[in-house]
Amino acid sequence: MSTAAANLGGTPQVPDIVIVTGMSGAGRSTAAKSLEDLDWFVVDNLPPGLLATMADLAERGQGAVPRIAVVVDVRSRAFTTDLQSAFDELEARGAHPRVVFLEASDEVLVRRFESVRRPHPLQADGRIVDGIARERELLREVRAEADLVIDTSSLNVHGLRGKIVSFFGGEGNESSLRATVVSFGYKYGLPVDADLVVDCRFLPNPHWIPELRPHTGRDAPVRDYVLSQPGAKEFLDAYTEVLRLLVRGYEREGKHYVTLAVGCTGGKHRSVAMAEQLGGRLRDEGLDLQVVHRDLGRE
């Protein structure tokens, strides 16, 4: 029996609502199209003040539109105030919207606008970087409260689609916590979408051992070397326990996504090995999880 049929004559069904927002040029349209391909009902450039109206129409459909994704941006007047008011109204009626914030570095955003020869929507008579700065300030609070932040600086269209599918592609799994463990190299910068960051540079670096240097943390010789070092096992045991507490707290608070970043100098040896270990332990706890190695293969 379909969801719509099951709810005929019953109480209105509150739809699952995702708000897609973030920096102009960071990939909002690609994210929206990806959600549409996953059978979400997508509304682009909806003024925040109409979010509650959209939810009300969906409820009247008695389950015919169970999942709505709405793209909003700062071109709407009173963006922050209207968005907060819309959230409050949706929460009051039992809807719990999730916010996906798309991010990218200033350099990447400038390059993207220049490649399509379009002005930034907030640059007015200034430069593209001026528009980006204004937009960052306007979105500062929204980004801080977002459920999921995706940094698209190093992603192409296919990479962003893959991210969206990994977070929203599961059927009947919308309420569970989904985690990403990402290894990285400090020399290439911190992942801007990380919720938690842990530093593995307290362990000896396999880079300085000639026979280990060509390998990565995925290879047994490097993995075994890293895990055999004083403090490695103790760190994994202690930090896994901390993550258990955090995961339970996140689930109580209704958090849907968490990104754990594990760093070393170059993102090739120690962080990769430790990220794989932490990922495996969290999977054993039943967490829906993916492990990503951001800087692996980078010279």
C-alpha cells in the first residue's frame, strides 16, 4: 500500500524537510538536482517566509509528498530573520527541518564566477570578493547551526552528487546518524566541514622510514607500524569511548550528520591508518559511516 493511500482519512503527515543553502557558486543547484534524482520534491529559490506554507500544502496531500527539499539563498529580503521564523513555525507544527550548507573557499568561488562570467549576486558595484565577503557575513549564523556542511572546494559535479547520495540515498533511514571519517594533511589545511578534529602527529612519521615512505596507511606495513607505536592503541581505545558518548548525545539531540577529521602532516600515513581504525570501530557500533581520505595520492 502506498504512503498516500495509507494516510487517506488519517491525520496530516508531516513531511521530511531539507533546507539547502550556502554560498553562491558552491553547488546549490547541483545538490538540488541530486535530491530530485533521489525522488525528493525540490523547490528552488523559495523565500523563507513560504516554507511553512509549503509544508502545509504537503501535509494536506496526506503523504503524497513525503520529502521536500527547498533551496533558499540570501537574495531573499530579511533572509536570516525570515528563515529563523520559518524554522520556529515548522518546529511548532512537528516538522524538524534539516539544513545542508554548501561551502567553498574564496579562491574557488572567485574562479567559478569568473569561468561563467557572471557577477556575484551581492557584489553590487564592487568586486566578486566583496560579494563573497558580504554573503559569508549574512550566512555566518546559518552555517553555525547547519546540520550538514559540505565543502565543495575540491569537488566537481560528480563528487558533490556522490556526497548527496551518500547522505540522502538510504531508504527509510532518514532519522539515523550518519558519519564521515576523513583523513587529511595539515599542510593542505583543515577540512572546513569537520565537526571534530583529532591530531595524529604525536605518533612517529612513517615518511622518514625509506621502506615505508612509498606506502600509505591502507597498506599493512604502514598500518602495523603506526598501530605498534606507544600510545596508538591507548588513543584508539580512549577516543572510541569519547565518540560513543558523543554519538549517543548527537542522537538524543536529533543530529543527523557528523564529520570526524583525522590529521597528520601529509595525510598519507598516520591519519589514513587511524581513520580506517576509527571507522571500523564505529561501524562495529552500528553507525552508518563512510571513510574518506582527502589528501591520499597528493604529492
